[in-house]
Amino acid sequence: MRRFLLTTMHPFENILSVSAADIELEFRWQQEIPWEDFLLNPRRLRGSDFLMRWSQGVWSEKRLTDAINTTGKFYAIAYGPSGTAPSGDVRAFELYFERLVAAGLGKIKRPDLLIFKNKDKEFVDNLLETLGGESELPFKPENELKPLLAKAIVAIECENSLWVAEKMPAYTTPLKPQKRLGGKLGLSKTAVLPTIILKEEDRRPLRAWQDENKIPIHIWHVFYDKAYGIALDEAQRLLDDGLILPTIQVFQAPGGAMTNKTIYKFYYHYAYPLADSAEAPQLAPAFIQDKNGHILPYVRFEGGALKITTNTLTALSKL
């Protein structure tokens, strides 16, 4: 099978890449769609999995932002391109990334969210207004965003999974000595449990961003029923200590390009409980329709709410 290097992928395709191991639903009756009949993405968004991935990412970042903003103590805004991109319109989403590429900022990696103390909300809102709003942040060089970054207490990299964490088979399984880890604690490679995902392609850029801006980065991973978090520094320590080994996965982009990616799966045992579900989301049917009336169905999350844990609020207060 022919492989494509990640660096050759357009940012639009990269952000919608789906792990072959994580594709749980297929519309097997769906034949390949002749893309010339579509008024959508010319990169051939040809499967429901990609639409679901896009919708799911938008949903999870919004839930985290809402959860932080309802605490009354902290204020979150979207900072990376995925969080500020248009939602609900595939074509608008694609054109947004085309604009990033045209601005020469398509390959720059930034955390998805910035979090501030609530007392700085007015300053942040006024500054955002002068910059043209949240949606314009990815198009601004970071040297123009120093006043904004100076107020941030933590930056967040968001991940999400289509799983109910508490129902995963190895959810309550304790860590045990593993031969593949040289006797260090862990679980079998096939164990199914909540993990926090960090991609190798993101690890180095995020660490460089953290070092340059002197803002700690945390990774927040949202499941259907709860969310977990881990500091990037703690994740790096676990890698350095050999407690977490790399996993190679095959990813497919909407246009069909395949690439191998190295990811790291951090057991929830090493993470802090970030949030619990305060209101369950709904799985709603959705579809896109081409100009000839051809329907491409998919499923999206709607609604739901997360409540940030007391321990997380205490930790944020100390930053």
C-alpha cells in the first residue's frame, strides 16, 4: 500500500484524518460518490466517518469551553484553527483552511484553547474585538498576540473519543507489571480503557510553543460521559520513564491518502479527573446533500454539559 508523509497533507485533510482502528461505523451500502456532482470539498470528503470526526471535534471543544465559562472563575476562548473554524458547513470549513494556507500559517501548531482568570475577561474580550474576533486569531502572527498570551494561565490541547468511559472493559483494571515495559506498571496492549491521546506530530511543536510562551499546556480528552486531563510535562515524564510506549496507527484522510502516525496513549490512571457529565449529549442524525439530491448521512453529538471537578478548579487557581 502506498504511504504518504503527513507533511504532504493539506491542513484540511490532516485535521479530519481518521484512525483506521477508530472507525467503528461504516455505511457499507454507500458507493463512492462522484465528487464532481458535489458543491462541497474538492478533496473528496467521501465518507460519513470524516463528517462525524469533524462534528465530534467541534462538539467536544465547545463543551469544554462552556464548562470552563460556567465556573465563574475562569474564561476560555478558542485559539487554535480547529476551534475557531466555522461549524455546520463543510465547504466553509474547507475554505477556512485554504485561507490559513494562503496566509502561510497552515502548518503552525497552536493549542486549541486558552484559559484566563475570569477577572481578565473584559480585557480579553476588548482585545479580541480589536483583532477581529476569535475566528481571526489563527491568522495573526503570535508576536501580535503577546498581550493576549500574557494573560493566559494555561493552554489546552483537545482530544475526544466516541466512547462511554465507564463502560470500557478495562475501566477499573489496576495497572500491573508488564514484561514489555521491563516490569514497570501498565496494561496489556489490547486493553480497552480511557486514555489520553497525544500525537507525536503534535508533541514537539506543543513543547516548543510552551517553552517559547512560558504557558503550561495540558491535554484534555473528552469522552461521552466524562473528561480527563494531563499536563504536557507529565506526559513527557511518562514517556521519558518508559511507562508509555508509542503506538503506530494508520490514518486515512478524506481524499484517501494513507499515512502512519505515532501516537501515545496515556492511561487515565496517570491523568486527573477533569470533568463529569452534568447533562448527557444526544446522538442526532445529520446529512449533507449534493446539488442532485444525493444524501450522505452521518451522526453528530448535540447538547450535553460537563461540570469541571473541584480538584481541577483548585489546580487552575494555583496556576
